Amino acid sequence: MITANPLPTQPAAAAPARWQRLWREAVRDPRELLDLVGLPDLAARVSPTAAAQFPLRVPRGFVARMRAGDPADPLLRQVLPLDDEDRPVPGFVLDAVGDREARGGTGIVHKYDGRALLVATGSCAIHCRYCFRRHFPYGEETAAAGQWRESLAYLAADTSVSEVLLSGGDPLSLATAKLAEFTDGLAALPHVRRLRLHTRLPVVLPERVDEPLLAWLSALPQQRVVVVHANHPNEIDEDVSRALGELRRAGATVLNQAVLLRGVNDDAGTLAALSERLFEAGVLPYYLHQLDRVAGAAHFEVPEAEALALHATLSARLPGYLVPRLVREVAGAPAKLPLAGLG
């Protein structure tokens, strides 16, 4: 009898990193979330339509920072799909900031001189209900598709671009090896001097800041800027502070941008505490955004007069370097616009 040749041994799949396992364990059912925080009766206000169109996703570590039994908890409010989202409100649209009009190629948004933004992926570790890209067509607009070839070709052809922004979704939802694919190609473009990462993961899933990520970040030849996103001081616990410190030690300048949100951070005391806690973690407050008027988010809006009054109080309470700039993004404008300059 002639024996068959043995099948070649298949390489074992690499075990997922800890942050990837935690990602997969995220809460996705609104009722499970409400049970975890002791608010099962709030399920009556959950919108099945909103939850189907923009599904709930929240890491369990972020859930653990919520105040149990508090229906007004500012972290819960940011992620729970409520029936408020079902109300159509004039002026709240699908593309609130003109991303589609500023398309420069697949996954490329080119609005401002000297800077190009890449929508690296549509994935996020958390789905924030006020997200201005909650209606974005990620299926057809992802820069990481095709090993970044189109985005790198676009950047090579435009030597006026000195800074590249990786956004999304969240670029840190990509594996570090996938990020390295892009930055290996970017290294051949000497006119690109800065790389900026816009990410919420160090705040909502601090385990993402692991040794492979830090090694990749440390080795980049460009200046590195990491813009994280925290809206409330309760988001920043000891693990988050440690992750933010590691990013700084890897050579990144770390900034924060927040969104002014009704029922979350629309008082001067909360905003001051956020700035103080960020600075204790080595992060400078950068922007406080007036809400982008995306469909489904109208219940988060703070009127401009109230926003300006809050910012004035904050400016009187804190040293200038702890006061974020109050801005609004306007489609077609050459930069973010100071709110005081509008009207």
C-alpha cells in the first residue's frame, strides 16, 4: 500500500492580543448594558431603530466606569441608543461636516492646506451616539483597503501635504502590523513630516496601548501627534492615565479633543475637572467642539450662547494652557472656526 504524503503543517494562527480579546467581549446588547448598570427599566426608552442603524458597542472596562443606578450617568448617555435619536430635526443631516465633498480619493478627506486625513477604517471600539461619521459609507471609503496603495499614491503626488491624519472609525482598531504597512510606505515621502493619530481607544480600551504599538510609534521617523478623545473626567481612570503616559514616553505629543454635549459635560465644573485630569496625565486640552449637526444627535446640542458662556467661565477658572479652544467645523471652511468668530 502506498501511503499518502502528509499534508503540510499549517502555521498556527497568532493568538489575539489582550486588547483584541477585550474588543470582542464588548457589550453589544442595550438590555445587557442596562442590566450591568442596574437600570433595566430604562430599556423602554431604547430605540430599536437607532440600535439597528448604528449598533451599540462599548467595552466592558468603559462600562465599569459608569455609575450604577444613575440614568443620567454621563458615560452611559454617550453610548445608549435612546428614542431621542428617532426625532428628525431640521438642520441635522447625514454628512454634517462635508466629508463627501472633500473626498480626495478612496478613504482620503482633504479639506485643509498642508494636511490630508485618511479614513483608515470604519471600526471603532465604542459607538458614540453623537458621532459625526455615524452615516459615513465606510464600505466604499476605507484607506487601508488594498494595502493603502491609493492613499500613498495620492500623498506622493501632492508634495504640499506635510501632515497626515489617521482617523476613522479609529485607526488604532487596526492591528499594529497593518498600521506599519502604511507607515513603511509613508517613510518614502520626505515631504510628510508629521503623523497625527485621532483615536478614542486609549481612553475606552487602554489595553490597546501595548508593547508592539509603542515600539511601532517610537520608531516612526515623523513627528508624532496623538489626539485622544475624552469628554468627561470619569472616563480617565488609572489605567487610562497609564496608557496616556506610555504614548508620551514613546515620543508622541498627546492632545485631547472633546465634544460639548448636553447632559454629559455642559457645565464649567465638569469641563474644568476634565482639563485638570487630562493635564495630570500629561495631556493638553486642544479642542472643545460644538456638536456637529449629524442626524440623530440633536438631543446633545448645547446652544451657542450657552456654549460661549461656559467657555468664558472656564477661561476665568483655569490657566490658559488648560482651556481648550471652542470651535465648530463648517463644511467648506479653511480650518476649524472659533465659536466666538461666528454669528
